[in-house]
Amino acid sequence: MALTEAVQDISQEKPILIIMPDLPYISREFFQLLFDETKNNDVLIIPSISSDENMGTAALYLRNRNILSFQFGRNSCKRFQVEANSMNLRYCVLNLDPFARDLDTLDDVKYLKQHLSMVFEPARFRRILEQIDIMPF
């Protein structure tokens, strides 16, 4: 609801890119891959990399702000695909590991700890992990 209201002031013709805030592996390469795909698609769905079979959505690109309804959360990846398909939109599902790895579970945090070198400013993430004291270094 809040996201729907937030985009109302954006021109109907302008594209929208929504990225979840808990994606520590996003980099310039992620944006390049994403923007290369916008040329041929109305919708880009980037599923969250998770062990959960009810896959959420890490990022969503819409060529126009009103072509799909916002429905993030459990199973949102599949729901976005079903809606885009029913509206005959050109869409693509981009599985972008590690960029779409989020921080929803303890396993996600453990993965982060083991792959700190892959994030921007790894020392900052190390300090955060030490502060929350989930696991010693």
C-alpha cells in the first residue's frame, strides 16, 4: 500500500525500479545486467536467493509504474510472473546470484560472514556482524 502511494507522483511513462534494502552484494555489475535487459522487457523480476521455496522478490523493474500491482513478500516472484503473463507483458526472470542474496535468515547471515570479500566495504559489514554478535569471528 505504501509503495503504491509512493509512486503515484511519478509520471505514468517513467520506469520504476524497486530494490529491497537488504541486498549486500549489489554492485555496478548488477545494474549493468539489469539495465541491459530493460531494452526488451516490460517487467524484470529478480527473485531473492533463498533456501525458502516461497521465493520473494529482491528487485522489480516495471517499464511503466502501473503495469503490475505491488505484491512483495512470500511467493511474490511467482505472483509477479503470473500477473505479467496474464497481461501479456514481456517479462524476464533474472536469477542473479549473488546479487539477489538477501539477509532474511540466520543462514543468510552465515553466508555473508563466509563471503565478506564479495560485498562493498567488507570491513563495514564485519563491524556490523561483530556488533550484533550473532557469531564470533
